Amino acid sequence: MSNQIRANSILPAHREDIELHTADGLTLVGELARPLDREPVGTLVCLHPLPTHGGMMDSHVFRKAAWRLPALAGLAVLRFNTRGTSSVRGTSQGAFGNAVDEKYDVAAAIEYAEFAELPNIWLLGWSFGTDLTLMHGLDPAITGAILLSPPLRFSRPEHLDAWAASGKPLTAVIPEFDDYLRPAEALEKFGDKAEVVPVKGGKHLWVGDAEKVLDEVVRRVAPGVPVPLPRTWDGPMESGDMNAYADRTVAAFADVPVPGQLSGPPD
């Protein structure tokens, strides 16, 4: 019998807790989810939203990617907490580095994926994670990158220029009602240096639109997989504890200033 895939649905995968070790001596906590019955066709290294405003490896789009994509799309999903960030998985060592020291975190994640011989490695950045992608993710091991709700807060035009010069595919998925960068402005800022994908009705946090995001991701990382992805599942399925994330909501950080060049609603 087919069961509907809901927000808390966990599909079968091989999941293991991992640790990343940075060049400046920190240990970061994370998880690697891989297909249960086959080799992955591609790999997502997820760079999460702003940790000073609730961003973490379990931010809902990344949580759903890890819970669904190994089974539905044959992808490996590597999630981790950047320095000083906490989630149910635990707390990574160090302290928030204003997108500067996080260069070591990005490098450690890419190195882990390489060492694990994961194929076709893509960076999937969301909000703050898009700045980390643009600033620190242009590595020979990376096939391409996808930016979700890029605020372009810490990154600079020269970072985008470097990606364009590399020839690696770069896609920016832009919500219609984003708090920082909406489709028309994104088309102007990215120009011909990235593919810009507007999402009608979308907002910065992608609440209610995770399925659209995952479809766009799979369309690029695993083009052989039909999209839209199935919304039902015929096999075994578990349920995640959504209460575990209740204290990491946006509302809890409403009065905390947003660091960086921009100010406004939190990630």
C-alpha cells in the first residue's frame, strides 16, 4: 500500500554519524545518508543557513533531503554543523566565524566526501550556506553548486566571477517573495554567470515548498531521475520527531541582529 510522504517521513537509507576534522583543529559533527541498495549517482554536501538565527544541518530542506533523496533519487546526502553550531546530532567545536573561518569547514566536508569516494559531488547551499559556497566551495573535486535563497550578504562579485570562469554549473533557486534577493534582482546580479530559477510563491525559508526545491536539485544533480519526485512510498517508512526542532524556529531569533552586510528577517 502506498503511503503519502509527509514532512516527517524518513525513507530507507544507510545513515551514519560522521565527524569532520578541519585544518585549524576543530571537530565538526554531521551525518552521511546513502542509498540502501545501490551506489549513489551523485552527492550533495549541504551548507546550512545562518547558525546565529537557527540554521543547522537539520534545517528543514536539508533534513528532508537526507530523509528522502537516497531512496527517491539515489543520492548521497552529507550534512554537518559548521563551527559552533548545534542540532540534535550535537555541537560542532569552535565559534561562528562570520563566513571567514568557515572556509575550513567547507574544505573539511569536501575532503570527507572525496575520501569516502562519493561520486559527482555538488554543493547545496541555503542562505548563509550560499555565501560559503560562493566564497569557499570552488574546489577541483566539486562538480557544481546549487544556491537556495542566496542573500549575497558575505560573498562578493569576484567570487561569482571565479565560479563563472571555472565553467562549473551554478544554479540559483530564487523564491518569488524572498526577504533579500528576488528574481528580477537576481537575474541582474547573476547575469549569465549562473542559471536563475524563480519559484512562484516561494519565500526565503521555503516553508511549504521543500518538494519544489528538491525537484530542482535532483533535476541538476541526477538528471536521469524523473521529476517531480514521487509523493508516495510503497515500502517501509519511519517518522521523525518534529518536536526535536521546536526550539530552533525563526521566531526564537526574531530580536537577534543579523550579522554581515544586510539586515532584515533571519534565516
